[in-house]
Amino acid sequence: MRELIVTENCTIDGVIELEGDWFVPGDTDQSDVLAALHEQRENADAFLTGRVTFEDMRGYWPKQTEDTTGISAYLNSVSKYVVSSTLTEPEWEHTTVVSGELRSEIEGLKAAEGKDIVTTGSISLVHALIAEGLVDEYRLFVYPVVVGEGRRLFENATGVPKLRLVEERAFASGIVLLRYRAR
């Protein structure tokens, strides 16, 4: 059975909304963070996203012909699933629009043969996945910044099971990866 992994960049105070410039890496070497993202890509063959994030990514990543990070190549080739009740033509290869009842659609994806299913960004979708108890693991890239306002990962979340820390990894930039699994 496949697992659903939520990967988010967040601030120390839990904000995942990319308002302002807190997410801009600056001049710091990011090679160790990119290596961690590469590890995640190697263990995933499906990318789940909401419509807004999908449309933002579709407008950016396919055009990145000089991308040396491997992100563009991965996103162009991976099986993408976009949750939307309005999108009909995804206009990006290897994309399936998911428009049915969320729980049954995601349980179907998880039951299919394959590797991990990863979602990132997609704040509204992630909140719905949390509320439905569908998340198997959280991978949080915590940036050494406090912004004080913005949408948070566990905003208004109730009923989230106790989480177990399975990995913590510090990077040269001050970013820390925290991996949590439901107990």
C-alpha cells in the first residue's frame, strides 16, 4: 500500500503560506536540501496537488529548460493528480484530474501499486487531507524565520493523532527537516 506524504516548507511559527520573502534561500548553499528533495523524489512516483498550486506549477516548471536541480524533469515525468471540481483539461503530460469524493479517491490512489504519493503546497487540499485522516507522514522543511501571520499547516486542525518524530536533519542553511508519522 502506498503512503501519502505531505511535504511543506514552513517557518518556525508554523506558517506554510509563501507570502513575503521568507522562502527565498538567499546566497546560502542549498545542495544538501536539494539532495534531501532528490531522496524524496526517488521514493515517490505520484504527485498530488490542488488546482491553484497545480496551475501555478504548470505555468512555471515545464518552461524551466535550464533547471539543474532535477525538479523540472521530475515534475514533467511523474504521474500528477490534481484535485479539482472545475479543471477538465490539465494541459500537462501525465496528469489526471481527481474530481470525485476526496476520501475514496485518495484511498484508491493509496491502494494502487506504486511508490509514495507526495503533496506539497496546496494548503486547502492539505487541510482537507488532514481532516480526513489520510496523511501517513509529514515532512517539514522548517526555515529559521518567524513571520507572525499567514496560513498554517495545522490551522484549526482537530483530531490529529499524536505524531512520532522519525527523523530530524539540519542543513547548512539553518533549515531543518522534521519527519513525523502518525503513531
